[in-house]
Amino acid sequence: MKIIILGAGQVGASLADNLAGEQNDVTVVDTDETLLNELRDRLDLRIVHGHASYPRVLRDAGGNDADMLIAVTESDEVNMVACRIAANLFNTPTKIARVRADEYLRSADDLFSHSSFPMEMHISPAQLVTDAIRRLIEYPGALQVVDFAEGRVRLIGLRAYYGGPLVGRQLRELPQHLPGLDARVAAIYRRGRPLLPEGDTIIEAEDEVFFISSVDAAPKIMAELRRVDRPVRRIMLAGGGNIGLKLAQALEGHAQVKIIERDRNRARMLSEKLDRGIVLCGDAADEDLLTEENIEDMDVFCAITNDDEANILSAMLAKRLGAHKALSLINRLSYIDLVEGGIIDIAISPQQATVSAVLAHVRRGDVARVHSLRRGAAEAIEAVAHGDRDNSRVVGRRLDEIDLPPGTTIGAIVRNEKVIIAHRDVVIEGGDHVVLFIVDRKYTRAVEELFNVPPTFL
């Protein structure tokens, strides 16, 4: 696939890293030659120096025969105009733009249409991050929570604890402890290394366990793997930007929410937009302010400013002062490995959320959803099975007959409205949505090929 990425910033670089290694023809466009040269030195791709929405620059980047354009520059306007030009001048089949301003997003249905700014997908990082944090708050104790099949299936990552009912037991004993509840352990990471789960695999304390289940069964399964964390009733947000506002509006009806915002005018605006949330004007790294606001009573402290260092420091301080759990928004992936799992409980990456949203459009075959996991090393995908036993390598076959790539696990199958947890004797039918966990991203292409059918199939 020939892909043009507009913007060589953190998101553009992450996308290039994901796509260039998968036999795609990738070209990156940016006005910053230093960023472009760093990418070219590290990855197998082309670079074009220039303004991302200029027709000449897009033509130099290969716009005449590009299969996809992904616009992730720092400017919403450049991203939108580039998609319009790609459609009008080059008839590019797939156009994706990152759009961050709420003023545009409020009119998304009318604005991002083929008659105005044509694009197949627009991405709002603020909304993606808000949704991710909401799911983490909904499941206290989870490290990562992602949805498939329009919310019917949930993949949850958590850390097993000493004394947990399933710790020290084989996976085949799971049904005995959860009668009437069906789940599948999709992957286990022990001291950072992946294990392919088998029936005789024993869960150890501190293992990072990813399991797949229906949404209804997920909370009870979590209780078997770790202590049941107390419900989230009090939340403090450091940062009142777009994410802070969206998150506060989503949570204020279910919990007591406080926002700390440095800018007085922004704080005033936040107070006018919130019904129940409390807005404080101040510095989230001010120990006296956190103490005065009873930080020790907070179930969750979430640092979501645009400054990685400020987020890390305020989250560490809040945790030291007694906050039950500390979450931090971190843009630099190198920082995440340094802080997550230490004083800070969970680091949230806007880049990974954005990359996950884009990948479903890039994957070959009929892939409905992709989630990038463990800083991009692993993936979970929802693939749609087509064809029949004669022209498909999966349809009409039991799961134990399918030759899966190394480190790949089928976790669940969604057939119409029904969720079927994967067991070896389940037979895949045409139209099934199959949820898979891929421990090593380099095998994603092989999984896509597994679900492909001949072009002549109708």
C-alpha cells in the first residue's frame, strides 16, 4: 500500500514506525528537515520537505497514485485542506485527518463530508484519550481496557496479585472458579516477556494478564485475578484543556470531580461549563494546594496537561501525598517505560490511541478494529471472516485446525449479537468477527493474510 503521512511529529513518527516495517511504501511530509532526516535514517521510507497542503508538495510525495493520505500535522486546517486537495486533484481513495479543535468537531457530520472536506475518517485525540481514561476508571485495577464488536467484547490487561484466587493455578482451572462465566486468557507477560497461554500455564503473582470476555462478565473475572479495588468516587484532574473538560463532563454525574487549572481565564470558563465539578485555579504540583484539597482522599489523580514533565511530577507528588491511584498523560514513549508501574500506576499515550484508530484503515483484509498494545509491541485486532471452507483458511474450520502465526491467540468470536469465547472445538462461520491477540506485531501481516479470500470471492 502506498501511504503518505503528513507531519513528522510524534504521531506521524509513530505511524511511520508502524507502517514502514510492514512492506508499505511510506512517504512522510514535513517542513522540519531535521525531523525528516531522523526518520529517514531510522526507517525505510521516503521524505519530502515542504508545506503539507500545497498541491506541488503532495504531488512530489506521490499523490497521483497514493492509496491513503494520513494528515497529522499540528494544524487542523492544514490537515483538512490536504484531504480536500487529495480528493479533488488526486482522487486519493482513503483520507484520514487528525482534528483537535472542538469548534470543528461540533459540526463534524456536516463538515467532514464529501461535499466539503472529504475524508473517510477524522480523529480526535482528546476524545480517544477521554474514552481510554473513562474505561480505566470504570475498571479500577486495570492497566488497559479496549473494546471490540461495538462494545460487546472487552480486552482487559491487569497485574495478578499475591493471594489472588487464580494465582498459582493452571489456566484450565479457570472455569471451575468462574462457573457460568466464559473468558479466555489471551496473553501473559512475565517480567516483560510474553508467554503463550496453554491449559497447563500457571499464573504467577505480578504477571501482566490480558483476558477477553463479554462486557458483563469482565468485572467478576477481574476479581479472581486481583484485589477488588474500591469504587472510584473522588477524582482530581490536573489540567483543564480539551481532555480535562471532556473527562470532567463525562464523570461529574458519577463521581466528585475537581480540576486544577493554572490559567485563570480558562478556569473561569471551565466553571461555567461544568454542572457539578469543582474548578481550582492553581498549580497541580503545589504540595500545599494538594494537601488543602485532601489529596489523600482521592481515588484517582489524573495528570492531563500538555507538558509531560509537569504531568509526571504532579502525579508522583499526588501519589506520595496519598492519592490511591495516579494516572499520567505522557507523549514521549521513552518516558512511559521509565515511570509506569512505579510511583505512577498507569501512563496514557495519546500517540498509541491515535495510531490504533488509524491502523484499522491500513490493515489488509476486512479488519474492523485494531488496538496497539504495550507501546506498539503487540496488537489486538478484530478481523471479519469471509468465504467458505473452499476459499478461506479459517471459515468452516475448528479453531484447533487453524494454523495461527507464532504468538497469536484467538480470544473471542462475535456472531450476530452473540459473544462466543474461543475454545478449540468452535467452528468459524462466514461473517464472524474474530478477536485476536498478537504478541509480536511482526506477525500481523500473516494474520491479515489468514483472513484474506481470493479477489474473485463475492
